[in-house]
Amino acid sequence: MKLLKPAWVTHDGKPIFSIDIHPDGSKFATGGQGDDSGRVVIWNVAPIVKEQAEQDDNIPKLLCQMDNHLACVNCVRWSNSGQYLASGGDDKLVMIWQLSRYGGSTIFGGGGKTNVEHWRCVSTLRGHSGDVLDLGWSPDDQYLASSSVDNTVRIWNMLNMPESIAVLKGHTGLVKGIAWDPIGKYVASQSDDKTVRVWKTADWKQETVVTEPFEECGGTTHVLRLNWSPDGQYLVSAHAMNGGGPTAQIIEREGWKTDKDFVGHRKAITCVSFNSNMLRKSALHKGTNYCCCAIGSRDRSLSIWLTSLKRPLVVIHELFLNSVLDLSWSRSGYQLMACSWDGSVAYIEFDDKELGQVVSVEEKENLFQRMYGKKSFSTGVDKKASIVIEDPDWIQPQVVEPSVPSVIEEDGGMLSSDSRASRTSQIVAKGPTDKQIETRTVDGRRRITPVFIPPLMEEDDAQSSHASNHSSAALVQPTFSSSTESRSKIVVEKRDEVTKPGLSSTTSTSPPPPQVNARKEMSNILLNRRLERNEPERSVVSVRTSGSSAASVATTGISIFRSPDSDKVAIAPLSVQKSFSVPASCGRSFEIENQSYFVGHKMAVHKLSCAMHGKVAWDIFMSSPMIGCAASVYCVAVTCSDATLHCFAVGDGSRIIPGIKLQGPAVHLRVQDHFVSVVTAHGQMNVWDIIKRKSTLKTSILSLTDSDGSVTLTSCTIRDTGLPILSFSNSKTYTYSTDMDTWLLLADAMDPLRHGSDLQGISSSGSFGSGPSRSSVINNVESKIICSISYADMKMSALAELNSPAEYRTWLMTKVKYMAQQGMEDRLRSLCEDLLGPVHRSSQRGKNWQPTILTMKKNDLLQQVLQVMATNVKMQRLCTEFQQQLKMLTEF
């Protein structure tokens, strides 16, 4: 083990409250107090790791210093892809930073310090009414959670910054820590109110609250940074008490039990950080995996624990002069950094003989497959589309619930969680609106809601003020036409509303500002300069620079309209945008620039670019304007205005297949793994397996619309079989069966069976009664139980279609439980006979009987069914009968 405290890593002697190592291990960020403001600094790791690099003046130590926060910075966190850095501080703001393509500069008032890299704030998240104390990125970087002294946790949509999609309320004290479950199902928070609360990411409702280990605690720590183990099985909290002594409480995922803890520190635990890797002693010890955890305390010491040992691996006493405030492991798993209130940081390096060998990604995926039914939970927006099935209620939050607005109280209004349904590979940047709202004030004067005009992201980069003015003008032009056009294209909508002076109207159509990079803006500037030189008008297609929600080919928002006077059904067509960007996994993003270059009179080519960590990896040109783009780790697909679909390899941009001619213009595009799905304006849905070059689905979705009005497609997920799962705004979810050649209804959130059932919260482990009850509107007990059985039956049929054995077993036990309570002996006997199978060859039941269901042995299921039935004394005789028959079959 190597221990180093680099003296040159400092905030000029002021406290450093947070530290985080970049995912690629080349740099790390610190956050804390500056001279007159909050300070975020990005440092080079090389001078710490190698003494030779530290002594080399040509190797920079400080990469960038940002003093944009108005008050102390309490937390800095890199996104899992490393593309963004989030910082939160006492100024109630969360800032999102991104590396700019342009070089560094001298730090103003920095005493000669120079920024080698230039990091710019691409978004500022406002919403907290108090200091922001902790931040956490979701495993797929789709969401960012922030905790504050205003007693709330906010969830931000990082694919549509600065949108806040949920406010988690429940804590009655300062929320000082936040941590995402590595599986992505839960987010945990710890507060001064002596509780740890676990929230479900499916609907942002509270899953559980843990209080017992914290009843003796006092609010003596600045932060309470809790953390999950890399396998997701344990949540370790900060500041807990056991027998009057400070501990780090271990909370088990299964049942949220709290019978273990880490002990030994003399003062309160402030921060916990797990190594993101799973470890083993050597390659010979397969199957004996363990985790590594670092714990920091107010007693100025640091301890390292292995879950395979009863005592800590190492304890470093008096490491700092003041409290340890934050910890960060490198992705490699052998470097650990810590920071302290005394303004210093520590670097600790281990080797594989001390910690063990890192478990390979393949083995970790296999472990996740066995535990959670999904192989990979690595970063990248495409991974979010895969459903993590771990709870019997999955079909509501994961598939159905996004189409049912879950309204959460906001400061000054209501916020719908419908925005969570936005999926990853289909989000494009939005521009200013082309419509204004006109109202009247109390005294009769007109009031017009102003149109948002997006500012240039990097106006100071090489353009004069004259060029900047023209580029701004280009951004608000609705079409590429002569610059002498004087009439406004903005539509003014007059409303019979009375607004109070000084207050904005309750309705605003202005969308959030787009994320526009410098290259796209330069293209706009050059095009407008051509127009100003009175060059011939070369309009290949009407291209709008002001985006709207209808112009985005996305998973959500595809509206299907049915005429009330006829049976005609239509889907709103899309229009072409000048440019937009689509984020992807592994730090990639795809940028579309229509009318990129003119190659002749009224002829232009259109550019698709792949950027990797801010650098262009490859460019290709298209002959038709692109209206949508989506990508996975295998391929990127684009749809064009001439109703064609094109697929390219993500690695080098090579074309995978010739262009596919669609039935009509695309209104929806989805790429998941090697499957590509498209919905056209005629309602036809196609799914192709690009690797095998074959079609897995060709059908219409118009039959899924309501007869009494329009419906909106809110989410789409492609299964491993290449068949889609579609959720609509009418709260219904469907999948397609090729064997039956029809759409199957999987769930309906507004189903009377669901609301009339009396099911308790059920965990995937099969423990009944844990969690909040779902209240039923039926007062008759017998009817309520029959309704619950019918609902469980419906769930089982859906899960069988989705090939989900673990959840099928859980709902089967739920059904058995209610039938046993009601004394339905005949139905239980029939069920047990089917699970038992034929007892001899001449039995009539042996002809079509299958020994397994969804890869589960029916005899094993029968054993569990009998255990549930045994809870009712009236079922003892039936249980004994089948237990004896099952025993005879086993012995035979």
C-alpha cells in the first residue's frame, strides 16, 4: 500500500468538501470554498501517481479551476460516462460542466494560474430552496439526484436539462446524502431526521424507511454520504449508533434488515464509499467474491473493509487534521482518494495482493443475470430501455405507469412524472417556440409571453460581435429564405385570461433551451452570410431552426388522432430540423446537420457526425434531410424525409445494410441492441434484426387506439425476441405475439381489477405483506379476495408471455395465498395436480403435461405452494395429501 498527501492539491488552505475521480482515471475533481465564492478544481492524476511526472514542469498539475458558484461547493460528481461533471453548493444551484473544444486561459485573480482545459457550464439546475449537500448520477446517466437542506431530494432529467421530473418529500430534516442502487431500481437518502429512506425509481414513491439504528444519533456531521455495494445487495449508511458507539450501518436489500454494522471508529461516520468492482483472492477462488468498502469519520481516520474479513483490512489513524468529508475509488479499483475539512487530500494505492483480483465484467454480468434477471447494468443511455424485473409490481411502474401521470407536489404548482417516460436514444435538442400567448392584465393592458431565443453557447470563441448578431438572427428564422423578409412568422394566440401585473401567465409554451454546439452555430452563421451576399436561394427542403415537440422522433409523444365523425386515423407528421444532437452510451453523441454543404443549384448534402468524448470520430453525408436518429452500442439508425431508413456501424460509420424504403415518413424510431423499430405516419410498425438481416415484426398499431379519441405512444421497449412492448397514454400496455399474429394486452393501469384488488406490497423474494397496502374500493371481503385472485391471474398470464419466471412465481404464490384464505379447496387441488403431474404412465394427465413452466420445475413450485397453503389450518389435509405424493415421486 502506498499513501501520499500531495501538498499542491489545495484550495488555498480553505476546506475541500468533496472529491471524485474521473471514470478514466486521468483526472479528479475537488469542490469546496474559494476566495469569495465556491470553487471547483479539476486536477491531473499523473503527478500524484508518478514522482517523475510531479517533478516535470511540462506536465500540468491543475487542469481547470471554476469559480462560478456564488457560495461554497459541497459536492462534485462525475457522470458514469465521464462526459459531465455535476457540482452543487450553498448557492442552492447544481451546475453541469462539460469539456469545451477550445483551449484553456489564465484564471482571473488566480495569481498566475492557467487553465489547461476549458470546462464550461452547459446547464444550471435551479429548484432547491436551500444548500445542495450531495449529488448522485443514476447508473445509466439518465438522471441526477440532488439532496438539500430544504428536506427534499430532486430528480433531474439529464437528457433534457434542466428539467426536474420529481421532488421526493418525506424527510423532516436536512438531507445530507444520496446514493443510487447500482441496479437502478432504488435511490437512497439519509437525513438529519435520523432516517434512511429508500425510494423506487419506477414511480419515485417511498419503498421503505429505516429508523432504528439512528435513534441515538445527533446532527453533528456536515454530510452523511451513504453508498451501495457493487452487487446491490447492501446499503451502508453513515452516522449510526450501536450500544452508544458510532457505526456504519449495513442495510440488506432483502427485507431491509439492519442486523450488521461496521464498528471501531471513535466519532461519527461521515462518508462511505464502495469499490465499484467485485473482488476475489485469486483466479483459483472462483465463486468466493467479496466487496471492498472505505469509511471516513470525524475522528480523522480512514478504514478499509473487505466483506470476507471480520476485521478491517487497514485503519489509518490521524490521516487529517479535521473530519474526513468525502471518498472516491478509481474505476480500476486500486486507487482511493479522500478529502478533509482541513483543506488537504490523501491518495492511497493498493495492489492485487492486498485487495485481491478484480472480477471480470463477464462474471459480474452473469451474477446480475442470476440475481436480477439482467446481464448488464453498465452505463449508457441505451441500457435504460431494458427492463429490470425484480418486483411483482414491475409491470405498472416499468411499462404501464409512465403513461399514467403520477403527480408530485412542486413549489408553486404540480409536476407530472410523465416526463420520465422520455427514453434515451431518441431525445433531440429543442429550440425556441414559434407562438406567443397574449393575455390582458387587470387594468386592460396587453401582456404577451415572450419567446425564448437561445443564446450562443460559446459566443467568445472566434466570432466578432457582428457575426454573433447574425448567428442569433439565423437561429430564429423559421426557414432559409431571403434575409430581407420583414414579416414576422410568429403566431400570436389571444386568450381570455386576466393576469396580474408582475406575474407570468400560468401557461407557457416556451420549451427549454437547446444544447447547441459551436460547430452547428458556425454552420448557421455561414449560411446566413451566403444569404446576405444575395446568393441564389438554395432551399432543398423547408428546414426549421426552431424545434418543437412534434419535430422530435422520440419514444414518447407520438400522437395518433382519430376523427370523431369517421373511422379515419392519422399520425401527426414530422418536420425537418436544421440540426439536433442525440446522446448515446460510452461517451458518444450523434449530431445531425441538415443542409450541411451545397453541392449544386438547389442541391445539398446532410451530415451525420459521431462524437466521442467531445471529439469527432467520423462523419458521413446523406442525400436526404434527416428527421430522426437513435443509436445503441451496435449501430446508429437515421430516418430521412424521403421515407427511408439507414443503419451504420457505431465504430467507424460504415453502412450495415442498404437504405430501407418505408411505407411513409417515420414518426418514431427506436434502436435497442441490434434491433431497429420504426413507426410510420400510416401507423405501420416494423422491427428489424440488423445483424441477422431479417424482419421480426410488420404490423399496424392503429388497432390499439381508442374509438372515442386520440392516443399517444408514451414508451417503447424491444424484447430479446425482437418484439416490442408499447405503452400508451390510455394506460394500456401491449406486446405482439407472432405465434398468435395479434397484439396482446399486458396491463391496464386503469383496470378495475387492479383498483379493486387488495394485494399487499410483495417483494421478489416472495415475502408477503412487506410494504404499503394498496387500498381497495370494494367493501365486501369475499369480492375483494376474488378480485385479487383475478388480478393475480392476469399478471401471471402477462409474465408468462414476457418469459419472466421469478415474477411469475411470486404472483403464483400471491394467488395461492388468497385462494387458501378463501378456502377454495377445489381450485387449489386442480392447481396442485397440474404442478404434481401424472403419478403413473397410464394417467390421462400425462399426455399433454409439461414438467416445467418458464424453465422452472413444476414439482419445485408445488413444494412452495404447499408451504403457502399450510398457513391456513383448513388446508392441512390437502397439503398432507400432496406432500406425500410429492415425496413418493421424489423417492421414485
